[in-house]
Amino acid sequence: DPHRWLAETKWLCKEVKERESKEKKLRCYLLQSREELKHFTQVKEAEHQSLFKQIKKQEKLLEEVHREKR
């Protein structure tokens, strides 16, 4: 039956387009999430480096205080 075949073909085309649209949205979401994760990782790394520098400064200050006490 050509009418049934045409209807099924149209339905299948619609399904494929909907799935492609969903896949595209998910890919965009994935890329966005990866970029956010990369950004947050860089921010945390910068915070850790800053804290490490502060600790090193405080260690030097403590060493100077110890030397002055002696």
C-alpha cells in the first residue's frame, strides 16, 4: 500500500530529525559542561598556587623571627 508506506516514511523522517535534534542539544550541553569544568579546574589550580605562595611567605617570616630571637 503506497499510502501506508508514505506515512511510515514520513513518520520515520520525523523520528530521525527529532533524535538528531536531541543529540545536537546533548552535544552542546556536553561541550558547555566540559568548558565549565575546565574553567573551574583552572580557578581551583590558581587558588592552590596562591595559597601555596602564602604558605611559603609565612614560612620565611617564621624563619626570620626564629633567627632574630637567637
